[in-house]
Amino acid sequence: MHYRVKEKIIKKFECNLLVVCANHIILCQEKRLQCLSFSGVKEREWQMESLIRYIKVIGGPPGREGLLVGLKNGQILKIFVDNLFAIVLLKQATAVRCLDMSASRKKLAVVDENDTCLVYDIDTKELLFQEPNANSVAWNTQCEDMLCFSGGGYLNIKASTFPVHRQKLQGFVVGYNGSKIFCLHVFSISAVEVPQSAPMYQYLDRKLFKEAYQIACLGVTDTDWRELAMEALEGLDFETAKKAFIRVQDLRYLELISSIEERKKRGETNNDLFLADVFSYQGKFHEAAKLYKRSGHENLALEMYTDLCMFEYAKDFLGSGDPKETKMLITKQADWARNIKEPKAAVEMYISAGEHVKAIEICGDHGWVDMLIDIARKLDKAEREPLLLCATYLKKLDSPGYAAETYLKMGDLKSLVQLHVETQRWDEAFALGEKHPEFKDDIYMPYAQWLAENDRFEEAQKAFHKAGRQREAVQVLEQLTNNAVAESRFNDAAYYYWMLSMQCLDIAQADPAQKDTMLGKFYHFQRLAELYHGYHAIHRHTEDPFSVHRPETLFNISRFLLHSLPKDTPSGISKVKILFTLAKQSKALGAYRLARHAYDKLRGLYIPARFQKSIELGTLTIRAKPFHDSEELVPLCYRCSTNNPLLNNLGNVCINCRQPFIFSASSYDVLHLVEFYLEEGITDEEAISLIDLEVLRPKRDDRQLEIANNSSQILRLVETKDSIGDEDPFTAKLSFEQGGSEFVPVVVSRLVLRSMSRRDVLIKRWPPPLRWQYFRSLLPDASITMCPSCFQMFHSEDYELLVLQHGCCPYCRRCKDDPGP
């Protein structure tokens, strides 16, 4: 702090005492008081009866401050700066040396010439108390009942009517604010921090908690705050205790006080019960137990001792053979044993207390199967919760037999079925399903999923069918199909798509409401199966270091895919690989024009780095080749005998008659088959009866013995003498109107059907709601085999070789030993 000059009065003053107010200076000369402004002008003057011994400013508004004036004759006056008249507060017999007024202006402290501090009540003029050995006095500005006085080298602090607290201090007291005392020693004023612990404890001794709190607010240590809080809590002054605990931030005791206040709001008035809770929190358990007992709440004492695991003391508070309390005590003791890592003892205690669930939990957590099954066998079947828990743990501990025994005891067949399913004990599940058909879905649905996950898809479909869950079958197969495509297993993807198509056909047959939707999916999945089946060879050719397929086969497959791919290429199929294979094989087989076209198409696609060099080299070298295709590669339409270009804008149909080509599912050659349709009104059964079903007897050198094999339909055409020279009615039906842009199918009448030989016809016997498809061979010397499951066509030699290699149909994976549909 720095002082600066505010005003300077150019006058000489003689005075005994001088005090400063906000706007005035008060001078004392013997018996006279003068009030001067800061400019030196005398504004007011008071004349006293006796010599003035002490003046003190006691505050007030600026320009209207109050003064305490002590006279030698013992009079004590109160003067206001703006008032000429002095007010007599009181008169004592001895001269005044020092005086001060309390903060509330109700008490007056006076030090007389006998060094005695006297305290008066201003209103009644009554002497409240007096203390010796005082030369100066000051009231605490923040506490009404506290003052201090100095004298004889000591500082004395007095609170209310309590004994004086004394400590050494040199000087005169001039002010007392909170915990600070301001002392004048020689020419300096110092602020001394004085702890208020002593007066606080004086209030505590008399159980005056609110007054003690006020003293503590002036400045005490955390230990003093805690002591105040504890004393107030034991004295049931919860308001003061709460404030004190807030000071020391003791949340534990604050929660206790909050709960007690809530209980008091609900109408509880038993102070013994409140005090018992306080003692229990303080660790005075025996005192708390006595209070609980005295207030008639022995159960709380029992609960306290059991929570503390002091079971010997808890037994003293058990009721007269009350089974509930005994059970509770045993349960608590078991909990304690469990917490101290004595699980077996805890299990025995829980069982004796009837707490079977907790006993089962311990046994289950420790894997004690023998104890679990013993408990399960001893339990009554009506106790479902512990039995169910027991079965659950037995199942987790890989003891399905014991778990099944427990479910049977409960009569919970649904859980038993679920157990068999989760443990994959299918035989037991099927046996249970035979006895209880209502669990059919619960068994066959997960069984089908398990089969699908283990790549046993045909069995899975049968299981889905038994469960009546056709949609789930489709969903599982769709997921498997997507996985196969993502993993580049395109032969598996083709197989899965074929299975999906047949599943959709089954749904269309079973649910007429979904017929149109499912048939659309059927044709879509059939088409995808054909694409992925062919693309598998292309993918392996481009990825593997060597190829198992002949160049002609790869050439045919790439042409088939190029003509069959829709605008939106199916996932996983690469046009780059198809065109690269087509260009490479076309160049090798002499189809140079088609190779040029493939290389030109590749220029507009993103080429992987590993193909870049080969494609660039091929694009350069093909320019040295002739601009035509080998005539040997040109496909022939067996209906109109037209040579079709290798690159057909119409797709896999004849450019002349629009007849769709039928490809071998292995070599992808165009087969010498023409599809024909029945006239309106002719049913499939009638058509079969009209076609000659006579099977020729095999000759010694004939290979028609294979016709009797039910695993496939094999077409062996033998030209007979009767057929030579006779005009075939079916051949006449092959004619069509030249130049037409629409496809005109071959439609046969009953007369044409009657003229046909069963050996010339292949029939795709689709299940309802599809119609059968009929095909007539136009080259009797070539043998064609059709798989009776997927209805794919093959050259007989190719089909026999593939079946020998793989043991099944290469398309639908039907085993050669399976009977026909």
C-alpha cells in the first residue's frame, strides 16, 4: 500500500487527539472537539464537561459518521459529525482510557483508568462482565460475542461469558476482524492471525453448536472442522454437522445426514435410532448395537453385525428361533465365506439356508459337475429356477447328459430340444421330434443350417423342406453363393445358383401366390449358373500356369459368355479375362478377325498390369494376320443349315431362323438339337404316349446297352432301312418364312409326334408349374447325354469321362449312383 497526498491544510493546529472521517478531520483540544473540512474550514464544534480521553470512529455514511467519545469523568458519548448534539450512552465512576462498540451496536466495552475492561449492555446500561489487566480493547467485527483486549504483555480473547484465552503479544489492540487482530506497537501496526480453536471448543463443551460453527467460520483447521462436525452429529444437530462436513468434503457422512433428514421428513422421530446410525458410521459398533436394542430395532443390530461378518455377536440378537433371521444369518455367513475364497464352505452354507441358486452359481463357476448334479437330483421338480440354472451350467461344462436329465426332471421339453440342437446330438433330437411333432421346426431348422455350414447342402435342403422353411433355404444358399463369388470359387457359385433356382421352383410349386416371382428368380438363377459354370474355365485358364481345357473349348466358352453376358455384368465375372481368352484362342485357331475385334474391345477396358504386356503384344502381332476367320470354326444352325458368324450381334441364336443354339455343358459346342413345341391341346402325357417308346433290342455289336442305365438319358440313334428314303414329317416342320425378324418355333402335331422315335427325342421333365421341353436330334450318328437332374446336355463321351473323373455330374454334382428323379 502506498499513501498519497489528498489535501494540504496550511494552518497550525494544537490538539491532544485526532481522527479522520470520510470528509472531515476531528480535533480534540482538552474539552473541545472541532470538526474541520479537508480545506481547513471549521464546520462544527462540541464542548464537553470534562477532559476528553478517547475518541473512536464507529462508522456511518460519508459526512454523517458516528464517534464514540470517552471523558475523564466517566461519561461516554456518541456524536454524529453532522449533528451538534451529543448523546450520552452511559456514565461510570472511573475515567475512560479506551472503548469500542460491538458490531450490532448493542454492547459497549470500556477500559478505565484502573486497567479494567468493563462490558455494558447499551440498552439496559447493565454491566455484563469485567476483566482485569487491560489497556486497550476491540470487538470482533464478524462475531457479536467476541472481543479481545491487551495488557501486561498479553493478548486476551474472550468469547461470550467463557473464560479468557490468553497468549503473549506486545502492543495495543486497535482492531479485530475475523481471525486477524491489528496491534499498534511503537510506530507500526501489525496483523496477527489468531486461531479460533479455543473459543470454538468452549462453545462445543456447552453443546452450543451453531455458535461454535460461527466461531469456526472465522478460521480454524480441518481437524477442528471435523471435530465440530462429529460433535454436532452426536448432538443430533444435523444442520450444523452438514455444514461442517461440507467444509471437509466428507461425502460418506453427508450421505448419512441426508438419509436421516429424509427419514425425519417421513415422520421418524426416534433419536436413539439416529444416534445408533451415527455410532455405526463412527465404528462404535457395540454402542450402536445397544442403542438399536434400546430403540426396539434388534434386527438392525443383527444386520450390522452380519454385514461386518461379526457372526458371534450377531447370534446374540437372533429372535427366539425365528427361521427367517436364522436363514438370513447363515446366508450372510455364506456370502462372507464366498468373499474370502472358501467356496465349498459357502456352498454348504447356502444349501443349508435354502439358497440353492447361489450354491449352484458357485458350483458352476468352479466347474464342480458332481456337486451340480447332486443338487439337481435333490431339488424338487417344482423348483424350476434353480433346476434351470443347474441345467444351464451343466450344458456349459460339457455335460449334456446330466443337463438332459435335469430338463427331463423339469418336464421342459423345449429346452431339451434346444440342448440336443446346440450340442449337435441330432439322433436324440430326431427321436424327440418323432414323439413330439410340435418341435419339428426347432429341430430341422438348426439342423439344416448346420448341414449348410458343413457343405452338405442337399441334406440341408431336405431339412429345410421338412421344417417348411423354404425362404431360409434360399437365404442360406444366397449367402453361400455370394461367398463363393467373392472367393472366386465360380464352379461352386454355379452349383449354388443352380440349387437356388431349384429351390425357387419348389417354392413356386408349393405357394401359388408367389408363383410369378419365384419363376422369375428361377430363370434368373439358371442363367447365372450357366454363366458362372462357363466362366470357371476362363478364370482358371487366366490364373493357373497351365490349362486342362482344349483351345477349342476355351474358344467356345469365351464366345458363349460374350454373347450371353447381360449389360450389368454379374459380380466376379471379368470381361477382360473373357476377351483376353477369346483373343488368344481365336489367334491360335485362325479366327483372326474375331481376335482383332477382341483386342479392340480390350483397349476400352481397364487392363490389370499382369495382362498389359501380353495384350499389347497380341494387339501388334494380330495386325500381321489375315483379316478373316477360319471356316472350320464357323457354327452351323441345324435347323436351317446356315453358317453363322463367330461374332453374332443377336447372341446365341441363328441369324437366319432365330433358332436358339443348344450348347454342350462341357465343350460348349453347338449340339445338333432343335427344340419343338406341342400343338395347343396336347398334354405332356399324351405326347409321351404318341411318341414311340419302343426300345430297340441291342445287337451283339451295338452300344445301345447304355440306354437301360437310369442315371442319365442317352440318345443312341440308329438309321434303319425303314427310315431311309422316307420323308420325315418333323423335317418338314423345320421350314420357316425367309427374311422374317421374329423367331418361329417348331410346333408339332399329333401326326408328327406319332412318327417320331423315342430314341430321337430328349425331354426335360420339369416339375410343375413348368412345362416339359422337347428336343429332336438331327444327326442320328452322334450320341448326346442329358443329366436327369439339371437337364444339361453333353456329348456322351465327354459326359462319361467327366462322371468317371468326378464321380458326379459336373454341373449339378448328382452322384452317378443316385436314382433318377
